[in-house]
Amino acid sequence: MFEFAAIVMADFTAPEEIRTNPQSLLLLLPLVVAIAVVYKATKLPRITAGNFLKESVVLFCSIVVFMLITALVLSGVAWLVIK
């Protein structure tokens, strides 16, 4: 048991390297799903399966769309600054 705990703790001694390429942005999607589900679970007055799923999907999509718009605007500003 001690060996397993030592191996698990050893994994946290070095940071996980995340590249800065477009594929690494896909790692944000599970985080956005978790945020949307937890937020809707705490804010809905009555939770039914259909309503909860619909509200969570709407929040997930709105977060992703906002992130895309923000990325496009920041890319445009960076392009204008470089030119």
C-alpha cells in the first residue's frame, strides 16, 4: 500500500506539460462541462432530468461560444498590433 501511495505522490512532484497548440484547447471542454453541471446543480430551484440537461447544455454552449468570440477578438487585436 505504501508503494502505491509513493507512486501517486511522485506524480505530483513535476507539473504536467500542456502544449500551446489548438489540440490542447480541447482539454478545456471537460472543465467547461464540469463547471456547467455544478453551476446548474446549485442554481436550479427544482431539478428534473430534462430541465437540468437542457440548462446545462445551454450554459456549456454559451461558455464555449464566449470563449471562441474572445479568442477571435484577441487574435484580431494581436494581428493589428503586429502589423
